[in-house]
Amino acid sequence: MRIIGGRLKGKTIVLPRDYKARPTTDFAKEGLFNVLNNEYDFDGLSVLDLFGGTGAISYEFASRGASEVYCVEMSPANSSFIRSEAGKLGLSACIRVVRHNVFDFLGICTKSFDLIFADPPYALDGLETLPDKVLAAGILKPDGYFILEHPGTFSFAGHGAFVREKKYGNVHFSFFAVENEI
């Protein structure tokens, strides 16, 4: 796994052989960040990375200049790995690893974020309810996106807050925005 952009572009992160998480592919990360580069200046952004897994998305945002990245990961081993790698990469001041259940975290979080990204396990029960839960938490800033990585077996095009979907191989990203009040 490698960081594909920003000041740490090209840095390699070696996962332990028995690591229990699926990193977002470099091809999909490159596509996602090309879309985001056209809409955001990363400097100073506040980002929430749900289901942190390997930390790959958190490292990408931090490498590009996000001022704070909260990475929520429930697994003790994974959260420890992410914290350790953030230290090795010099990102400890920017990346805050929160070892917590994502659904419980959404209920107690009082911060708001410019961008929220979620890469849940593809077999997660209730994956289809995640956009509603994240948006109902009231933690996405008005001009921000919630981006959900998911398999092609899901379509969120009918969701009221759905903006667009981008596909990169087998990886799908659905973008959601806070619904405008009339």
C-alpha cells in the first residue's frame, strides 16, 4: 500500500501479513482524490474517516494538507497500527485515531467535518442505512460531502441526499450532501 498524493506521495506502508482489513485500491484512491481535488483545497480541511481499516484514506487526506483527520476504527490491532504508522509518517499531530464502534461514535460526536468518508466492510449488516445514520448525526458541514465506499451490489441513486456515484473497477463511491432546507 502506498500514499498516492501530497507531500508524502510514494511513501509505502507495509501491512502485517495477517492484517484484517481491505485497503482501498490505489486506482480507486486516485480516482476519488482527482474528483475531490477539483472541488476542495485540502489545506485546513477537517475530515472524518469511518471504518479506518488500514488508515490509507486518513494518510491521503493528511498528506494533502487536511489540518485534522479523525480516524475511527474499532479493532484494537488496526487502530494501534494506524496510530503507529501516522507517527512514522510524521502525521501524529494531524491524525487522531479513535478506537470506537462507528455507530456509537456517531451518537456521541459533537464535532463537525468538511468531509466524511466511510469504507465499511462490504458485508456489513445495515450498510444501506449508513448514509441516513451519518447525515442524521448532524456532523457534516453544509458544503461538505459524505462519501461511502461500497460494492456494486448497492445503489444509492434514489436516496434524497445522493449527489453522484463514481466507479473505479469494483469500487464504488457514492457522494451525499446535506439536504437543502426549503
